[in-house]
Amino acid sequence: MIFFLLIIILIGFLIPNHITSPIELKDVVKIDPESFWYYPWGESGVHKGIDIFCPKNTNVVAPVSGFVIGKGYGTISGDYIRIIGPKWRTYYFAHLDTIEVKTAQFVKKGDVIAKVGNTGNAANKPTHLHFSIQTIFPYPWRYDSKDIEGWKKIFYLNPIKELNFNVDKDSIFKASD
């Protein structure tokens, strides 16, 4: 049984992880490059993702193929979805207006999974998608004893770096070449 479990875990790490933007690049208005691991960030403490600003009801698409492992509503997140994909990473989408998928549903990269909104603590703020990437298996080399909640960095990846986004200092989005 343990051998079988180890094989499944290994296979998860071997699946290629070619991530794409959860918002079509033509619809992105702005990304704040300083928002990842920004402190203080309201009730959340540290902001563990990025905010991608775009018009309300913009399509949110699966950045990887995977399974929907959670969806629901939280007072901070508003309507949210969590997908598990290659490399045992989870992809989290919050402040959604509508959700187009069901829990346990398999989604292919590029499938529409939701629409952008401003639910939860984003009410009365510009519409945006909160997007974060976590790993189930920790990356101990990411531990940062000098940073607020630095131990949690072993589980969170910077979406700007993972997506290979080129965002300038003025927070204006530019697609990478």
C-alpha cells in the first residue's frame, strides 16, 4: 500500500507543469507586483497571492489541468475555487462573481472556471482576481526567518514568477516575450 502511494506521489511530480495566466492577457488591466507577500494586508495578515485587476465578469480560466478540490464562500475570500494540478500544487482563485465548476470536476487548462468579481472583503473595491499558488509538499529552502510569517513561504509560490510575468515598477502589466 505504501509503495502504491509513493508511486502516485512520484507521478504527480513528473507531470509537466506548463502554467498559463488565469486571465486572458488582453483582459488584464493591472497587476500589483508588490502585492505578493505584502504586509500588513488587512485581516489576512500577509497577502499570499497577487491581485489581477480586470473588468467584472472577465473569464477566469484554469491555468493548468487538474481537479477542483474546493469551492465555496468565505468572508475574506468571497466566492472561491481551489484546483490541484501537476507537481502537487494548488491554485486558488478568490473574489469571484460566479463559479462555473463543481467540486471533484476535472478541468483542462484553458477551461472557463469562473467570472471575476469583487466578493468577500473586495466588496466596494475594483474588481479583481486574487490568485495564489501553493504546494502540498513544502519547499524548505524557501523558509525566511526574517520575514513576517516567513515559515509559510515554504508552501507559497510567487505567481508573478511562476507565470513569467513582466510587471514594471509602476504596476502596469506587460506580457513577457
